Amino acid sequence: MDIKFNHVSYYYNANTPLQTVGFKDLDFTIKEHSFTSIIGQTGSGKSTLIQHLNGLLIPSQGEINIAGFKIVPQTKRKSLSKLRSQVGIVFQFPENQLYESTVLKDIAVGPLNFGVPLAKAQKQALATLKLVGLDSDLAQRSPTELSGGQMRRVAIAGILVMKPKILVLDEPTAGLDPYAHEEMMELFWHLHQKWHLTTIMVSHSMDDVAQYSDQVIWLDQGRLIQMASPREIFTNNQQLQMKPQSVAFYQELQAKGLQLLQTPLTIAELVTELKKKILGTTIE
């Protein structure tokens, strides 16, 4: 089921002298099973937007249709509890939200809160622990005894154990070294494909946006500037300061007179296009 924002606006401190715009008149559709990235400078409305996807925030104006729920300004948050089992949000540094005495207990919290019997919740937790690449031997350990990368995987497992249909990632690799960053993104990509998820990612890594996204939502100062494919976004907007490394490098080459058939979005594409140009042949 598609996610639809119909002329949605959100105001902080609405109807008070302190009212400020979170975002204004957003109107777009996110296709089911797509991988959509949301980009924009700090303060553009990205985090405000994703908090509307499971009812953490309720729109001030307009209508949101998501996972069979219609959310309007009159909607009560308590009526959206079932929606939260279908929309999993991985916030920045999710490991800071671990609080149970063991890894197993922490992962099982979600199912238990939704009435799943203890034995079944623990079984689901163990299966999800393996899914995120951690050994079952860690189940009885305290989260505080784990490495930072392991703690983040436990926190993510606590979201995935609910088997959401929609997965929202808010800077999911923040603070990770390059190797862990790549591993984490490959995990999310694998889950996106295996579970046929609708994945929505907020990221400042334009390389990730270019590599994984089907479509990109570009926000600026709370307004929708463009919604298009990564190639359209990064090829046709000279005013967009955030760009993948390959695009930025190619534009430097363009300034020196080099022209390729298309703008390369990834390093792999850049290498392939340069080989074609240099060798004058098609590289398989």
C-alpha cells in the first residue's frame, strides 16, 4: 500500500506566538516496496516528516494515508498503536535506548507490549538476533557489555522483531566507521529486498542515497523542492550542494572538458564510464 501525503503541514507550538513551521503543504506519494531517501539541509523538515509516519506527530493540516490508516489533525495518538507495529523507526544512535538487563529481554520488549506470549516473544527475539548478524550466545549478556556496533544491532533487532512493513531509517549509520557503515547499509538493503519492505531513509550520505534509492525527496526550509529519481536529482540541480563523490568528481572533469554519456552516480559507474571513454569500447 502506498504512503500518501495530501497537502500536509505541521506547525510547532501551533496557534501560539511561538508558532514555527516544521514543514508546509507536502504533497507526494511513496510507492509500496520502494526505497525512498529524504535529503535536505539541517532544519529542512526531514526529522519532522518521519515522525508523522507512525503518529509520533499529528499533522496540523492535511491528510496522511499509511498502512491502511488515515491520519488527520483530529486523529488521537492512542488510536495509532497498531500502526506503530507496522512502521519501525530506527532513530540516530538507537543503542542509547537500550535499557533491559539482557539482550534477549531488550529485543522481546516490542512483542510483549503487543500481547505476544513470553516464550514466543523470546523465540522471535533469538531469530531476529541472528538476522542482524549476532550470535545467540549474546542473548543473556547485558547490552552494556557489548561493543558499540553490537549494541546498535541489538537496538535494530528490537525494531525488526515486530516485522514492520515500513522501515524508517534516520541517519542509521551515524558515528560508524566506514567498514561498519557499509555492513549496516548492506543489512538494510538485504532486509528491504527479502521482506519487500517500504524503506524510507533520512541521510546526509549522498553516496548511500545514490546507491540504494529508487526515488529522492528533497526538502528545503520545510518545503518540497523536488521528488525524483537519484539521477534526476543529482544531474539536473546545480544548486544542490550535497552530491555523491562520483558526481562531484565528474563535474570537476566536466569543467576541464571531459564528457561522459551520463552522470555516474556511484564510484563503480564512474570507473565503468571512464573505461568506456578511454578505451572507446563497451565494458561488460
